[in-house]
Amino acid sequence: MYLGTQVAARDDDDYRIFAQLGVKHINADPPGKPSSWTLSDLERHRDKVESFGLILDMIQLPLPSQPIEKASYPDILLAGPERDRQIDAVCKLIENTAAAGIPAVKYNLNLIGIPRTPDEPGRGGSLNASFRWDKTDQQAEPGLAGVLSEDENWERIDYFLERVVPVAASNRVRLACHPHDPYTPPGYRGVTRVLGTVEGLKKFVLMRENPYHGLNFCQGSIGEMLENPGKEIDGVIRWFGQRGKIFNVHFRNIRGGKLSFMETFPEEGDMDMVRSARIYKEVGFKYMLMPDHVPTVSGKDPTATAFAFCYGYIAALLQVLDSE
């Protein structure tokens, strides 16, 4: 496994900085909307990334973490009239990804986005994202998806997988799906987030089972599903890792657990990230280990500063694992 990033480069200097910080493998998207990318766009983007001595490991399909109201292809999850055409467009993008020599894609199957409550103070006065169920509007109205039963949600997911997984497999492109973030009680905003529990994720990876169908394994999001993340996460990593279902790791920690947590820097949360890294190595994980959300720190470039800290932490951790 190796250090990666999914931080979007703002300009060419950011690519140079990745290389200077030892972040050689990246998840980075071409300019423009994913729904508009052609094979030529992907090839130009790959060539640009490689010109900085970097490796383009992954791109994002036009299935984002944003609410369905902002999705490029909403009918895939809404079962709307354009569903088949939009799935065909995703399949074509996967084919073009393979033709461009990019080995993996990440995606979300998200209807209500990433609910959070106000940021909370963290170490040294940083501002950290949080979610406290008792501070949410628990009676919030449904969005564009309306009221959707759990069974219907699974049927729509299966309809997508039935058509997309064979295309990914025949083109040898790994499909890495992100869990729902965070867990919310059934029926919140009209939907049950079926990928918001460990059991739901297990069911998901066994549907249309294929070596190219797995997870963008966000350790932070999965910790948010657990009553005691510090004790429970080891078994979860092993279950998915031993089955070859982890295609990318968002190496993020939290303090708290199910329905009440604050995001933290990797070394200060409730999960022992050193132990987690050893388990990823134990199960044979061989792809990117990358920071995900980071606290907001002080300074002129707070996001870049926080991510640079996380890159250094992961790089040092991987060096220790290599020496063991």
C-alpha cells in the first residue's frame, strides 16, 4: 500500500507539491464535469499528471457525495426516465477510463449528501466537522428522492450494479463505492441509508459479486456506524480486506461513534490508526491510503497545511510498516 491523495490540484504548483511531499499516487479528475469527459480528456489529464512524476490511480464517476439534487445523473438513483441512458454513459466512461490506462474509479450512491451539525473546536482551536443527532432537525422533510423504502433503495442499487459491474470487470477497472456518511436512523429525510451500516456494506459487496466490485473504504465513515469504533473497527477491516473488497482507504479518524462524533486528525481520535494500518497490511491491501476530511486550522492556506500534516503522518507510518 502507498500514500495517496484525492485533494484537487488548484494549479500546477499543487502537483509539484504532491511530488515534493512524496505523494506519488493520486486520485485526480480532469477539468470540467465528469459527464462531459471524453477519452481524449482522460488521456490529456493522465499525461499531465505523469509529467509531474505522479501516477493517476483513480478518478471520480459522475455519482458524487452531494445530495441527489446536485447530481449529474440523478435518475440512476431516482429510477427516472433517463436512468438507462445515464447508466450507459457511466459504462462508457468506465470503458474510456480503461482505455486511458486508469485502473480504478470511485463513486457514491448518495441521496441526501453528508449531513453535519456545526463545527466544534478541536486541538489548539482547530475547527472540526461533527454530527450530533440531538442537534439535527430529526423531522427534516424529504428531498427530491421523496419517501423511499429500504427494499426499493436496494432494488435501484442492484439495477445499477447488474449493468455496471460486468463492464468494469471486462475492462479491469476497480469500482470503489464510498459508504453513506454518516449513519442516520431509518427514514431520516424519507430514506434509509442502506450503505450506512456495516451489514449494509457487506450485503452490497456480495451483490453482483465480482473482484472489481468493492469499496472506497472510508474508515472515518465506517467508524461513524459503530458504537465503539476503537474496538470494533479491526474486525470490519479484516472482513472486507480478507475478501479483497477494499480498493482505496480514506484514512480518517473520529472521536465518538454512532450518531455522535467529531472528526479529528488521524492520531488523536478513538481508533488506533497505527493498529489499523498494520491490519491493512495483514490483509494484503495494496492500494492508496489517503487523508480524507481534515480539521480547519489557522494560517493563510489552512486546508493545504492540514493535509500536509496528514501526508507526513501516513508516510511515516508506512515507512515503519515497511521496516517491520
